[in-house]
Amino acid sequence: MKNKNFITGMIFLLIGLTIGGTLVWLIGSKEPVEKAAEKTERKVLFYRNPMDPEVTSPSPMKDQMGMDYVPVYEDEAAPLDKPGTVRITPERIQKIGVRSEPVERRDIRRAIRTVGRVEPVEEMAHVITTKVPGWIEKLYVSRTDAMVGKGEKLFELYSPELVSAQEEYLLAFENNEKVKDSPFAEAREGGRALLDASRQKLKYLDISGDQIERLKKQEAVSRTLAIRSPATGSVTEKMAVEGQKIEAGEPLFRIIDHSKVWVYGEVYEYEMPYVKIGQKATLTPSYSPSKARTAPVEHIYTHLGSIRYSSEEATAESRTAKVRFSLDNRDHGLKLGMYLNIEIDVIAARSALAVPDSAVIDTGTRKMVIIDRQDGTFEPREIKTGSKGEGVWEVTEGLDEGDMVVTSASFLIDSESNLKAATSSMGTPRAVEPEPAQAPPAEHRH
């Protein structure tokens, strides 16, 4: 009986100890849990307008478009080591799509684009004149834009001076034939000298060698002589008329050889430091982009011109320099006066620090980038830029190689940074005043 009472007492004792330990554990663990909850709970300082960061509210509310104000937590608003530096949680970084790239050294390339005009090569343009006065007896080329070959007849010229020169040559030729076998050296040399002089006189009057040979064979003076084209090309100007009396040196035809052409382009003054003789350019006809040609810059003119832009409101002027290209045109595919699109690929800077243009925030008076410190904090930094390339900026001051710059969502971070700088310098953000309650209409008043 005593053993049975002892066992029952031990059972009640164990039950009491178990219940007491449980209560002690619950009471003891309550305080750490509450403290942990207090530690993990983030304190909200204020709420800001999602569209205007400068507008804040001490309590949750909605803007005029029904969007909730964004909470600003104490740990986010805590002052950091530099003004404007912000701390962003990883969740928010992912949400707003922040992307960063390292600052690297690279060759900065850019394309200079302009429009060129096809013009004739200066030394391949010919003006047809005569050395003597006379009359045009017969005209073989009677219209402009006619294609003529080298040596082709242009017109027949009658000139008394040409007739006299032919007669002098025939007399000198006959005299030389008589004395060429003379035993006297002076006679032989005199005959040859007279013949050479008369022959040279005909050449000075633009009589060709084959015409002189024909004159010697026929031994008869031609009343008229054919004036021939000095080159293959098109007649761009024709001032001659059949039967016309002409004077020595009077322009009669203008013939341009189109087998080679020049293309002139206009480059703005600020682009001139990048353009060098020998740089390759792509010249493309606007009517056929597939027929692009490649040519080097052949010449850069030493003087600047200007392009004037006029409208009803104002007139503006841009300073430009002329550059020249030379193109083969034996197929006559390029016409004089035609326009070509010109693109010159140049290197603006070599081995320069460069950032994507999407990373640069241009305020008008200065340029900024957002530095990603890779620890959740972002720092705005002012930079100085140099050359502008295709999608990149050269950085001359403010960054080091390897710095991480924000290339996406930088404007969102910049607005947040401006808010932090403003709140830290001004103390208290601008709060939204509650709208006063409006009185009910007169018919509803009691």
C-alpha cells in the first residue's frame, strides 16, 4: 500500500515539474521573441509622392492619380558618407531594373555623316578655242550633252592665217627636198631649219600631226581644217553656231571627261579635328544603297565656308570645311550634280576611359553618373567628358578604370539621391497639407 502511494506521488511530482518548466520556458522566451520582432521591424519616417519625391506625408495616403505614397524607412534615410548617397534594398534594385557596367578603356569611334555633291575633276574639263580668228564653215556637234570621243571632229574652221601657214609649210617642204642632197652643209641645215620652223608653227596653231602628214602627202593647201576634241566626254556647253565668225581665244565648247569625278562633302567645324587625309569613307547614292563605294579622303580644303539656313522666323549659319573624294566613273553611273550620302568612320580617342551614354545624366550645366558601390549604396558623381562616340562618352575626369556605373534606372536613383540631399540639407521634407473640409451645399444645411 505504501509502495502504491509512493509511485502515485512521484507521478504527480513529474507532472508538476513538466508543467512548471513549460511555463518558465514560455515566459522566458517571450521577451527575446518580442525583442527580435522589434529588431526586424523597420521604422517608417515618412511617405513620399511616387511622382514628385519632394512631396511627402507623415501618414499613408494616395496621390491624385490613386497611387499609394512610397514609404521611406529610417535605415534608407540614414546619413551616409557623401551627400546624395542612397541605400537601396536588393528587392528594390531588382524591381526597378538597375544595371551596372564597369568603366573600361577603349578606342572611341564615331561616324561623321554628311552629304556630298558630284562635280567634274578640274583637270579633266576642257574649253575648246582657236588660236586664230576665222569662220565656222561646218558644225559636227550641234547640241549640248552630246558624247564625243577623243579626236572626234567638232567643226571645220576657215582662217586666212591657217591657209598662209599651210602654204609656208609646203614651200619649206619643197625647198628642203631640193637642198637635202646639196654638197653644202649650210644649205642642207637651212632647209631643215625652215621646214622644222614651219611645221612647229602649224602645231602652235593646234594643227595635229596627222593633219600635217596629210598636207605633206597631198601637197595641196586645205581651205578649212577640222578642229577635234582633245578628250572623251560630254559637251556641257556649246557656244558655236555654223557660219559664225569667231575671234582667237573665244570659248566655243566645254567638254568634260566623266571617267573620273570628284565628290565634295561639307564637314562641320567641330568635326574637323577627327578628319584626316587618307581616312576611308563610304559614299552611297540615295537612289541605290546597294551601290555604295569606298574612297579615302583625298583633300581637305584650307578655308572654311558656311551653310545658311533660312526660315520665316530666323536665319542661322553653320561653319563648315570642304573635303574631297575621287571616284572612278568609267561606267558613267554617277552624274554631275548628283548627291551622295557620305559616312566617315573616325577614331575620336584611343585607349580612353569610356562609359555608355545611357549612364550619363546631362543637366545642361554639368554631367553626372551614378556609382554602384556593390553594397546596396549608390553615389552620384560629377564627371567631365571629352569626345562623343557611337553610344559612349569619353570621361576625362571623375572616374577611374573599374568603377561601376549605373546604366539603367539611373534617373530613378538620381531623383532619390536629390531627395536625400534635399532632406539632409533642409531638415524636413515638404509635407502635404490636408485639404480643408468643404461645407455642404446650402440645401443640405440644418
